[in-house]
Amino acid sequence: MKTMELVFLLIFFPVTLSVKHSLKFSDTASSGVKNFPDFVVVGLVDEVPLGYCDSISKLPEFKQDWSQKLIEEDPQQLEIYTQECLSSQYKYKDHIDILKQQLNQTEGVHIFQRMSGCEWDDETGEVNGFLQFGFDGEDFIAFDLKTLTWIAPKPQAVITKHKRDRERPNNVIWNYFLTQQCPDLLKRYLDYGKSSLLRTELPSVSLLQKTPSSPVSCHATGFYPHRAMMFWRKDGEELHEDVEHGEILPNHDGSFQMSVDLNLSSVTPEDWRRYECVFHLSGVRDDIVTKLDKAVIRTNCEFPAGPVIGGVVGLLLLAVCITGVFIWRRKDNGERQTYFYSS
Ligand SMILES: *[C@@H]1O[C@H](CO)[C@@H](O)[C@H](O)[C@H]1NC(C)=O
Ligand SMILES: *[C@@H]1O[C@H](CO)[C@@H](O)[C@H](O)[C@H]1NC(C)=O
């Protein structure tokens, strides 16, 4: 970006750029997976788990101080989540059974996922809802909020699409939920949890390298919120080639981590000083800039034992990974669990 443009931005858009908040419900049901609950539902506000429920505990558990306080002060919320958790016991078993029949895959391991929820832009007030299902790691069907009909990306889902299209009252209820109730809830949760949900925490950033020929990984850990960007720069220009971006992952303490790798195999040692890693956190003006310097790189023996995936979702994904089942995840889409309506 040219200096004048930057100055312009700083003058006309000082400090707060608009921020998208989200409330997502991520439901995962499985069959044939050993030592894994039949279903797990996680609610997330801005990617922070507010609570979860699974087929083993059968009761919702609230994970944050603010969500515990909320359900103490509003027992109706607890009631709604409890009902939804109970009904999930049957609902997901049915979903999987029907899909197994429909897709002619009655044997083996199967994973069914639902992502639902909404995003709210706190500056423009814009709201987006989303609701979609995945089966065995692939998109299965998604709800189109504009037409209140379902989109089937592949032929096997067409039967389900027609069935769901005909269930007009359910679709109207989903629409109301996703565009009205969900954003209201999200705002309420953000207000309840503002001291933790709206905080900012800067990460510690380090440069790591496994072996002298490996890419250099710029690793940031301990930041909050998850709305962050990290990239490599050469002579002040963002690099796109030879760069690999990692996902933002939750830590156990509620903060996040991410890394971005730079392949330096074709860079001469004299040119190293032209490179730097930039970490930007949403809502914070000053970036953390780390110059590429051999002296600050931590190598092999100090290298942390792989990224620590945290949180309920992390554990869930880890469990699913280990089982060797496909993971169905799409950026910017969360899943959500309705509390007054079970599909
Ligand atoms: C399901 O699989 C069986 C056996 O493999 C096959 O005979 C049948 O035609 C399949 N049905 C569908 C709908 O694909
Ligand atoms: C780094 O780039 C070189 C070529 O520029 C390539 O041969 C090598 O496989 C790359 N390494 C990684 C880890 O991507």
C-alpha cells in the first residue's frame, strides 16, 4: 500500500474498522467410530466455545464464566439447550440412518455434520445466516436464505433437497431463527461476555525452523480475538509465493495461534534481512513485525512439539483426524444448533 493511501486510511478510518462477530453451532454425529461420542454439539461465539453437549454427558455444559452466569440468570436458556441436547440423541441417529440408506452405504464409519449460525457486522449492522450439512467430509446440502429452499451440490442429495423444500414451515422457522433470533442471541452473548469476548491480547511471535533446509515458520500464539492476519513481507511488499498459511487454531487457554511458513530455499543469506513477518490483530493498530534473522530462529531441539490444538473443537477435530475420517470444514461457515426447532 502506498504511503498516501495508508495516511488516508488512518485519517478516515481511525482505529475501529467494522468487525464481524459470529455465533455458530457445530454438530457432529458419527456412526461406527470407536471411543467417540455418537454426537457432539459445540456452540461458539467468535470461535470461543460457550458450551457443548454430547451423547455421553447428555446435558449441556457451559464453558465460560459469562455463559454460566447467563444460564443462571436466565433459566429458560438452560431449558432450551437441555431440550435440544436431549433431542439430538435421536435426531442424529435418524439423520445418519436415513443418509446411509439413501447413499447406499450401510457399512463402515460415517460422519454427519451440521453447521448453523449467523454473523453480525457491528458497524454496518449487516446480518448473514447460514445452515448446511455435510456427510463423510463432503458438502451435502445447504440452505439458501434468499429463496428458503435447499441447494444440493451433488445428485445423491437431490432427494433430500426435494423433501426439505416441501417442508416449507420448517424453512420459514429456520429463516427466522438464522436472521432474527440468532443475531439477537449473539448480541446478547457479546454483551454478557464483553469483558472476555471483546478483549484484545497480543501474541508472542517466534521464528521456528526444523532443519536448516526447512521453511521458516513464523508462529504467533496467545492472541485474541481470532480475527488476525499474518504474512511475510519482502522489501515491504506482501509475499504470496513460497508462502504457506496455516489455519487459526484455538489454544487451551482461550487464545489462538497461527503460523505462516516461508520457503527460503532459493534465497541467499545476504537477502534474508529483506524479509519480515507481520502479525496484525483486528482492532489493534500496531502490527508485530519480526525481522528474518538467523540469530532469533529457534531450531530443532527447541521446536515445540507441533501446534497444540485446544478447545473442544480442537479435541473433536483431533479425534476425528486420528480416526482417519474426512473432516468437513468450510471457512466462514459455522454450524448451529437451533434451540426451539429440531430438524
Ligand atoms: C446399492 O448397492 C447394492 C449392492 O452394491 C446395489 O445392488 C444397488 O443397486 C445399490 N443401490 C443404489 C440406489 O445405488
Ligand atoms: C521449497 O522450494 C523449492 C524450490 O524453490 C522446492 O524444491 C522445495 O520442495 C520447497 N520446499 C517446501 C518444503 O515446500
